[in-house]
Amino acid sequence: MSGVKVFDKVRGRHLVLTPEEGVRQWFVDYLSRQLGVDEYRIGREVTVDAHNRADIVVYDRAGRAQLIVECKAPTVAIGREVVEQLARYNNLLGGVEYLVATNGSTTVALRLVNGAYESTDELVL
């Protein structure tokens, strides 16, 4: 994929289409087309601290972070390390309703229920 570029509608510019970027583009498309999330609510490469950026953050209509998504290349397994990365981002962003990790073929989604995160098959944004 070296040198191949894709237009990122959220950021308004062309980006090199790496395997991880392909997964990010797919998930943003899923959010907007399948779940009906307005593109202005979708943040990309959101800075969470001086050293870290969340791949995707969806904000509610009041501007509060509602969903954090960590995208990995299709060859990267979604395991404990990725979920712990999401947990760190969640702590830095003040706690969100949904956490998602995906590599395009495996997706783990968690929802905050009664103060604890539980596995979920549905995102209500």
C-alpha cells in the first residue's frame, strides 16, 4: 500500500493508506453510515496527553466524549494490552460510555453499566 492515499472526510485531507488507517477509515464509515453519527461529532487522532492520541473519539451533542475507539492493523491481535491502552485513554478523557478496540476482523466493545464495563454488541450513540 506504499504511497496509496485516501481522503479522510473527518480531517479534510489525504492520508497514506496504511493497514491501520484502513481500519480507521472503515470504522468511521461504520459510525457515520450504519449508526448515523454526524461527522462533526467524530474526532480523529484526539490528543489525550502529551504522548498519546486516541484513534477515534465520538462526542455527544453536548461535546462530551462518549466513545473511544482504538484501531489496530489487521495483523495485530486485540488482547489485554490494547484494552489496557483504551483504559488509560478513558481515564485521561474523564470516563466514557463506550470503549471499542478493533483490527477490522475482531472488534471488542464495552459499555459502562452501573459503574463497570461490560461486553456489548450494540452501540447507541
